Amino acid sequence: MITVQKEITLVPLPRGFHLITAKIESQLSEIRDMKAGILQVFIKHTSAGLTINENADPTVRSDFESHFNVMVPENSPYYRHTMEGPDDMPAHIKSSLLGSSVFVPITNGRLNLGTWQGIYLCEHRDRGGSRKLVLTAWGT
């Protein structure tokens, strides 16, 4: 059994949905030795999330951003957690809806994503800052 764990820091990205698959793959050369395994990507933040979705058409990512902003608006009168700005509480809700981790199969040394799939960092803050990810891969 091979086990690898790394923590990486992503540069600050603007609010929105960003493909980070290539960045993750570039940090995990060790998976090339795995015939079969699993990669877990975990984000160590509560106002950004992770998901897997369309990697080809960038309008999918902008549509995600538009829909999430309608579904979870800023400045709702019932929000009580408002000290960090109008984008903070909605960012917590959005990250909870998407989740803090994704799992991807590893097959013959590569991430076994579908043809049109990629891993997204979902940045829900206007100025979220750098984001830390824990990458854990295990397999044979």
C-alpha cells in the first residue's frame, strides 16, 4: 500500500469557480506508481468549497456563480453572523452545500475523472485569500 499526504497552498483567486485539477496533479507525482487507489482533496476553510463538474466550457463555472448568488444572497435580513462582511455568511452556507472534500479514483497512475470532469475550487468570498488543501492519496 502506498500512502501520500501533502498540504498545498493555492494563490488567492477571485470569487467564483476555478479549475484546480492540473495544480493538484502537479503536486502528486507519487500517484504515477499506483495501479488503483483513491485521492481525497480536503479544503481547510469554511468559506470556500470543492466540487467536481464540467471542465471544458467556462460558462458552466460562471453559471454556477450566478446561480449560487441567487440561491444564497448577500444581506439577507435574517443573517446574524455579519461582522466579517456581507459575503461571509453566504460563503459559509455555499461551502456547506458543496462540501469540503472530493474523492477521485486513481487508475494506472492517473486521476480517473470523466472526459469532461475537473476539480473546482469554489471561492465564495470577494477576497478569500490563499486557500490550503490537504491531498491524501492511497493505493496499490
